[in-house]
Amino acid sequence: MARYDGSALDQADRRLIRRSMEAPMLSREHEQALAIAWRERQDEAALHELVQAYMRLVVSAAARFRHYGLAMGDLVQEGVVGLMQAAARFEPEREVRFSTYASWWIRSAMQDFILRNWSIVRTGTTAAQKSLFFNFRRLRARIDDNGGAGIGDEGRASIAEQLSVAIADVESMEMRLAASDQSLNATVGAEGDTDWQDLLADERPSPETIVSTNMDMAARSRWLAESLAQLNEREQTIIRERRLREEGRTLEELGSKLGISKERVRQIEHRALQKLKASLMTHMRDPGDEALLMHVAI
């Protein structure tokens, strides 16, 4: 989003405010006539006059939202978008003043813009959360139960009740509004030779851990292969089909394949597991190796 030089932006703001305040107010009848001319004949002159007359609403709303830290010019631009949407959707036959209708669109456009740009982390996805974002400061100031030091549990519960949100949402919003976004490339300390990202802990396993884990896995695979080789062909078939496949085959399926009863398959499997356990136990050196036994025996 483009930003402007501060002094130039102030001058532009002052000129815009002055022009908006100098625009003549519209009577109900003239306002209705302009709205009808734009809707039915696409009269651009009528649209320009209507929008120019109510730019004061955009400026007023932008001034109320400036404390969110966004540029006045950007807020005004979004407000103009909302004003144009109001002009496109306004229905003169409903006998509602255009200013009343446009105020809602202007405010909505600015609020959406603030929610998109106030933080790089998306703030407020539901109507209740948006209401919490835009009303939290006002309600907190009204409660002010700790002399400006922050609201207590009762204050949070009161805000949650008034806005129909969970207390956890109030606590989360309180923390969000208390701190602004910071770049991980921002420097730390007076000398400025360290970035914040340099202080982040790397939670990935170290190279030593990766190598050690791979060596352990290779050793356990070798032990299992050696132990399986000590079983006869039918025992190996049953263990591989029942224990070493992602979806083990049933006793009945193996019985049909081997030409024996499923009870006999169960007996052979039990005997083969005992042989495997005895063979693998000779390789065990630490408690972590028991995972191999669990993998085979479960």
C-alpha cells in the first residue's frame, strides 16, 4: 500500500477537507432527483454532485478512524469507494436520506480496510469479532477498573457479555491491541548488530540427531530382517501378512491361502512372535529399542 510524504499528505488532507466542507448541502428533493438521474440515466454530472456533497461524511469518518494508525489519505480513498457503492445501490423510492444510507457504506468500507491493513495477521473474521475489534477500546475506557493499568476479569466478562463473544476472545483482542507488528529483521539493542530473528529458537532436530536417528533405524531394520530369516517360510508369510503390512490380513484369509484353519494360523503366529521376540532381545541396548518389539508384537 502506497504511503505519502507526511507534510504533503497533511496539505492534501487540508485541501480535501476544505473542499468537502465548502460543498453545498443538498435538500431532500434535489438529493432524490440526483439519485434518480444517476440510476436511470447514468448521469455522471448528477453522480459527481451527489458524491461531492457528501464527501464531508467520508472526511468525518476518516477522522474518527485515524487512531488505528493508518494514513488519512488511504482511509478517505476507501471511504470514497463506500460512497460510490452507496450511490450505486441507493433506492430513492424508499424515502431514506442518502446521507443516512451512505454513512453505513462508508463506515463499512473503512472498517474492512482497517481490518485488512492494521496487522499482517488477519484480525476479526466474524461479525462478532469485528464488533469486538472496533468497540474494545471504547468499552475498556468506560470500565477502566484499574486506573488505566488494564481491565480485570470482571471487566473482560462485562465486555464479552455486551458484545456476545467469549471471554477468551476478549483476552486475545486485548493482547493484540496492546502490541503492534514488529519485523523479524528489526535490530535488538543499542549497537544494532543483532536481529530479532537471530534470537528465535530452531526447533528442528540437529544434524547429529538426524544422523543418530537414521543409524538407529537402519540397525533396527537389519535386526528385524535377521530375526525374520530365522523363521520358516510359513511363519515368515504369516508375520509379514499380519504384522508388517499397513492393513494386516485376517486369520481367515491367511487360513484359506495356506490351506489351514484360522485357529492354526493364530497358533503359528503366536509361536513366530515368541521366536522374534527372543531373537530381537539379543540386540536390545537401550529402552528406546523396545519400540521395535511393539511394532512387531501389537
